[in-house]
Amino acid sequence: MKGPQTAAQKAAKILAKDIATQALLKRANAAAASLGATTVTLGLVSGKAYEAWVMLEIATAFRTHPSHPVRVEVCDNIGGKTATLRIGDGPRPMSGTTFNADAAGFLRIHAPTPMELHNSLLHRGRSGETHELDVALIDAAKAKALRASGGGAFFEKPELGMELKDYAPPSSLSKNIARALLGVAVDLKGIYYRAGPPFHGRWPGRFALATPTGLSKPTRNMLDKVNITPMTGLTPTGAGNRFERIARKWLG
């Protein structure tokens, strides 16, 4: 059994996390600049830096698709083009039609079926309860209709809904985190169970659990039976081609 951490060990862990957060912010700002955004505004919180990085890397993968690149626009809270992408700092409903310079914006992806990329957006499930998705790729027409009707929690299942856990290796996520996402996926009508072999549909599934660290074997076994895609080791140096694979699901 491990003993309690010393003050030096705790300080080293905090420093390492801060360095990792700054690296994520640097990558996120570089990705934002490539999309025409001058800044990415968010609190210096590691989880939000991770959300910003994942969101912007997905958008970049759509924009730089090798055979079917599509236009990506940086938008304010009501869909107007802007040079500043504001990342949401907590669970939020879709805005209505009133501009708010302090409200979170989103990325509009001009794919054959236009979509929007949001962070921390609330979704309403069949139970009537709302659930935050850290990163959500949603149908642009349905999002626009919701804004026109005054905003609120998005009431359709996402094209892709991601739960992000910015935990440092070598720790692994507990099964409880996957259970929580499974419950959200069921309520948002985007999940099904396979009694047979693991899920092998188009990658990724409708939902994904992404983290810089790993998953326990029981957790991975559970996710293998449903269309929740585990994305472990997802870091700037360990992403591989996974963002490109997300874009290929819609662009071929």
C-alpha cells in the first residue's frame, strides 16, 4: 500500500499539471489561429484547456481533410462570425438570439450536412433531465432552430458526444466514470448493447470517453459492448490519427 504523498510530491504533481495545461493552451491557441481566431479565452483550468484543445483539433481535422476539406467558421454565441473563440467555462444551455460578448461561442463546420462543435453544452434527455457534454458535434440546422426559439438545452442526440477526463498518467479512470457516461448516452437515445462481440461499427461511436491516461480492464470491457468509443492516451503527443478519423466518419 502506498503511503501518503509528501509535500514535495504534491508540489511536483501540481507543477507537472500546470506545465501540461500550458502546453495544451499553446496547442489550442495555435489551432485557433489556423481557423482565423486570434485568441481562445478560458479560465486557466486544466479541464477546460483539454476541452479547447480537443474541440479545436477536431475542427482542424475537418478543415485539413486530405480529399474533402471543408470550411470551419469561428462563431459567437448566436452564430455570427468572430475572430475570438470563447470557450465555455461550465455547463450551459444553447444561447437564444441575443448577442453576449461573454457567452461561449462555437465552431461551424460546413460539411455536406453542416454541423456545430460546442463545449460544455447542456442536452435534454428523454427523462427530462439535462446532461453536460464536454465536447459535442451537433446538427447545425437543429442548433439554429433552437437559438431562434429562444435557446435552452439541446433536445436532440449529438452526432458525437464526448466526455473528457484530463487525468494524468499513470492513473486510470474508474468504472464509475464510464457508468455515468453510459447513463447519459441511454437518456440521449444514442446507445445500444451488443450481447455478442465488441462493437465494430464506424469509428468513433456516437459517444466517446477521452483521457490522457488509461482505462481499467473492466471499464474497457463494458465500453466494448456499446457504441461508446474509448480514447485513451489522448494527448498532443499521443493523439495519432484519431482526430483525422473523426473527420473521416463524415467526410469519407
